[in-house]
Amino acid sequence: MSSFRSKLDKLVPPTITPSAKHQGVRQDVLHHIDLERLMPSPDNPRSSYPEEQIQGLADSLTELGQMQPISCYWSGVEQKYVILAGHRRYYAAKRAGLRELAAVVVQEDIDRITMLAKRTAENTARDDLHPLDMAK
């Protein structure tokens, strides 16, 4: 696995071309945020996180690092970043003893319905929601 990791480290990430910027590609900035400054959303439709999935993801974060950033927004009320997508990565990072996560901070105002739609889309794309969570 270490030779695979060394090959990954040598890859140069693609850059966003000016034409992509003009075609609606989001330009949110990637940050590294301390876990203490993040909080799960109380509106997240997923209410259960199977232990074996969180442990498996924690093991992956430890061995390979974070492959996909979470997305979040700043809450002036909570004085924390509220997770929009990536709750399982957050719980797995805590389990793995990580101090921070890479995150895309959404800078736009998002209404509650839009946030719920984005969270539901994220959850159903990654792992089926429990029917009761979907109904909620």
C-alpha cells in the first residue's frame, strides 16, 4: 500500500481552466478546519451511523488520508462551521484522532430547504438512507 501512496503523492492535481470558471464551476475555497470548530447539523436527515462504517472510514482516513473534503457553512449563531455534507467523515475523523478536516466553506446564503436537499442528495449518493431518515 505504501508504493500506491507514494505514487499518489507524486500526482499533480489538475487546475481549473478559465473556461471552466465561466461555465458555472463553483469556486469555493478549500480550508483545513479544526474539528473543534465544526459541528454536525441538527437538520441532517441521517440519524444513524453504523459503527463498522465509521470505523472503516476512520481506518481509511488514517491510512490514505482524506480523499474528499466536507462542505460546511459558518453559523454566526453557533459560532462554528455547520456541516452541510460529510457527517460520516467528521465522525470518522474524530474516531481516528485527527485534529482537522479539509472542507469547502460555502459562502452563499442557503435556505433550509436547499440545505436539506443537498444533504439528502449527498446521503443517498453515498449510502442508502434508512427509510425513516428519508421520510424525515
